[in-house]
Amino acid sequence: MQLTKKYKIHPTELQKNMLWELSNACTYLYNIALSERKDSWKNDKKSISYTKQQNDLPQIKKEYPIIEILYSKTCQMVLRKLDANYKSFFGLRKNGDKKA
């Protein structure tokens, strides 16, 4: 029983460039948010929540024009992914996994 179908796309050169631009913008946003979390922990010993970072998205978009090409839902999903990765990492560390 086949539940999914695979489709192979053949994007044009312009579409490939746009996909790379979007991917780079997502990576850039992820790294900005990660840096913000690290700096907050180093300076204040406080963690930053997903909600705070989500509420700061309009300000971040103004500061970094590369991120303006992303839709708001895409930005929110990038921040959710970062939050999930953070929780997973610290959950593993809390359970004694030193290789995490």
C-alpha cells in the first residue's frame, strides 16, 4: 500500500537561486536567535523563551534586511525548531548524556 508519492522538481536557475536565498535567510535567523540565547545566558544567567523571540521578530526583521524575504510563519517555524533543539539538548544533558 503506497501512502505517499514522490515528485521530482526541476527548478529553473532563478528558482534555484531563490530557494538558496530563502535557505540562507532561515540559517541566518537561526544563528541570530541562537546567539541571542547564548549571550543572554552568559550575561544574565537567564534563558530566552520562544515567545520572547517570536515577539521580537518585527524588530529583528528591521535590523537584518536579509530576513525580510521570509514569511512570518517561516520565521516562527525556524524559532520553534531552535527551541525544540535547545530543549532536546538540555534534556539529554540533564539525563547524564555527556556526548550531547
